[in-house]
Amino acid sequence: MYRPTIGLEVHAELKTRTKMFCDSKNDPDEARPNVNICPVCMAHPGTLPVINREAVRQVLRLGAAIGGRLADFSEFDRKSYFYPDIPKGYQISQYEHPLVAGGELVGVAITRVHLEEDTARSIHANKKSLVDFNRAGIPLMELVTEPVIPDAETAGRFARELQLLLRTLGASEANLEKGEMRIEANISVSTEEGKFGTKVEVKNINSFRSVERAIAYEIERQTALIESGGEVSQETRGWDESKQETFHQRFKEGSADYRYFPEPDLPQLCISEIPELSSEALRASLPELPWERRERYAKTYALKGSDAAYLCATFERATFFDAVATALEQKKELVTSAANYIVSDLAGVYAKSGTENFSSLDSKAFAKLIRLVGAGDLSSRGAKDTLALLVEKGGDPEQIAKEHGLIQSHDTEALRGAVRSVLAEEAKAVEEYRAGKEAALQYLLGKSMKAAKGAGNPAMLKDIIIAELKAD
Ligand SMILES: [Zn+2]
């Protein structure tokens, strides 16, 4: 009876050398306030903006990746609103002619992608308000989806995939915690088929989990409100992370309040006349996209869909896995084994330490570890221990395994000796095995592995035990 509809608006700071309309440095990591500023981004009278070509290119390139229609013609508009963090008293954005229209990501239809400038950062402390203008004028991409997302989970999946895409394209670092990617959700609950309910906008969401939680919370709140005979009002709400609930911020302005009009200080963009911005050139410049990579992994290495998704979920993981596959000369069996070790054991090591740091793990050393397992020199138990040490200290896996007595013996005679001594001591288990009890073989194998001091390859030991019992 109650059908939720969600649309997302995502802002991402683009990774360009300079700001959107001036040559001040675009450096999100600058800690000193008001360093990367100039008369243009401080809106001194008489200054004029100049369009950053790279920012335009990055938005169009993203448009090519999501299969959107790339504009032949575009222009910038003035969006009037006054806040202390907007030095000009208006923001330069795009209204009628966005750079990209349409497109799709994880099955979610996209309305538009346009380009604008970021605001300064306000800091409120000790009853004072301070403004840092380093961020003012940084190129900001805004992507708006159609109101077609049915639930919180899909919204979360969309946001994660967009972050991965932005990183894959090198367009943005898109860290939510740093505010490089900001997600706003428009949520409404309808009670009538084919009719939207009143939408509520939720802002200040700082993580993917919070995106999902804020949406779930808002669906519940609105449904309860309607059920109790109340009415949802059109408003902007914030997300309170500590209370895990949304709260009223302000009643929303309509687009009329912004009094958009074409920015007179900038030329119109005839994109079709710029060869490097042609859709062919942009498509040709695209790297392997996240969904293409997942498909390649699943196909080439016969990986489960969930494993391929895990490996592709961050750019660092995928880069590491590709480097390991190269070091293993793309030998399918070994690469598949490497994937399994990354998804299970390595993920376990990283989960324990609380951080994932693929850049400090040598892909060649990891590949060597996989070769040792493949050759039967390391048991899965030995590989696990060696891997933990490799992550912690680095170095040569073979050396590490030797130092810790983890290398398995291929010396059949030595292993046979160990098995014989076990069989002589375990008359009862031998009898049980002969009576057809399979569990007895596992028991004897365990004893033999102990006797071989962990140096025995389990498969080899098992063969020896069976052979010895037959020979008797
Ligand atoms: Zn500037």
C-alpha cells in the first residue's frame, strides 16, 4: 500500500589541477586556510571567470561511461543565493543545458550530470563563524538520478558503484568522509499507484551505510506519519549520525527562488567543435570500467560473481589482483587460487588489522606464495600463516615459510617413516579403518601430520597411509 520512491543527487569534487573558473590550485588536502585563493574565486569586482577544460572533459567522459547523451552545446547559468560561503552571492552552475543527459548505472536511470563550482567551507566554533575559501570554486560534478530507486539497498549499491566509477576514471577521489563525494536523497512515500508522495530531501550523509539507514529511517517516518493521518511536508532534513535519525533543517526553496539565468561572463560552449571532446574521442579514452572488469574476472578465471564483485569493489583491490595475475603469467589455475586467497585469507588478515593496505603488499611476493601452494610446498594452513607474516613484515614468502618450518616435505621416505610409526601406535584406529570407518582415516591423517611436524603435504600423507594399510 505504501510505495517508497527514492532519487539521489550526488556531488563530487573533480580532481583537476586548478579550480573551475580560475588558476588557483585545487588541493583538497591543503590544511592551511585561505591559501589557494585569488581575486577571481574571491569575487573581487572586475574579475572574470575562465572555464576549466579538463573539468568539462571529465564530466563528459563520465557521461560516455554511463551511456548518457553528451551535449553538443552547453552553457553555464547563475544560481542566485546568498550565503557567506558563496563569495559572489551566486553560484555558477548549469540549468537548461547540462553536459550530460540520461544514462544508467546499476540499472538506475540517470536524469543529468552537470558541472558547477563548490562553495567555501564554513567552520562554526566558539560562537564565531570562520570561512575557508580554499574550497570555493573547486569543480563540482552534480549527478541526479530519476526517482526510480525502490529501496535503501539499491540506493547504497548505486552510490558505491558511482564512487568506484569516479575513481576508475580518475575523475575524483570521491571520499565521503572528506566531503569529496556528497549524497543527498529525495525520499517520498506514495499511497496511490502512479502518483508520487511529497518528497523530503535528506542531507549531511557521510557514509554509504548512513545513506541506507537515512533512507530506511525516512521511509518508516513518512509511512508512520501518513498512517496516523498526518501529512508529509516538503522540507530538507539532516541526518544525525549519533541519534541515527533525520531532523528538520529548513523548508525547501523552489527552483524559482534561485532565479537562474545564463551566466553573462562566460561564453557558450560549442562542444561539437572541440575534437578532444567528441564522443568518439571520449569513449576511446575510457579505461576498463567496473562492470567490464567484473565480467572479465568471472569469465577469464571462472570466479563466482560475489568473488569477482569483491575483487572489483575497490580500485586498489582490482589493481592488486591484476598485478598478481600478471606475475602468475595468467595461468588460470594459479590466478583462481590467488583470487580465493585474496577473498578469504587476505580479507581475514585485513579484517583483523582493521585496515586494507594493498599498496604496501608486494604483488610479486604474493604471487610467489600462490606458486608455493600450487607446487605443494605449502599447505593451506602453512600458507595462511606465511601470508599473515608477509602482510605484517613483507619479504620473501619462501624465506618466511622456511624460517617458521612451514615448508612441506616432498621426501616420501621421511613421510613414510612418520606414517609407519603412527600406524604402529594406533592399532585401534587401523582396525576401525579396515572395518570401513572413514573417520578413522582422518584421525590417522591428523596424527601423521603431527608426526611429520606439519611438513607433510596432506594429500601425499593420505596416499601413503592408504598404501601402507593395503601393503600390510
Ligand atoms: Zn582563484
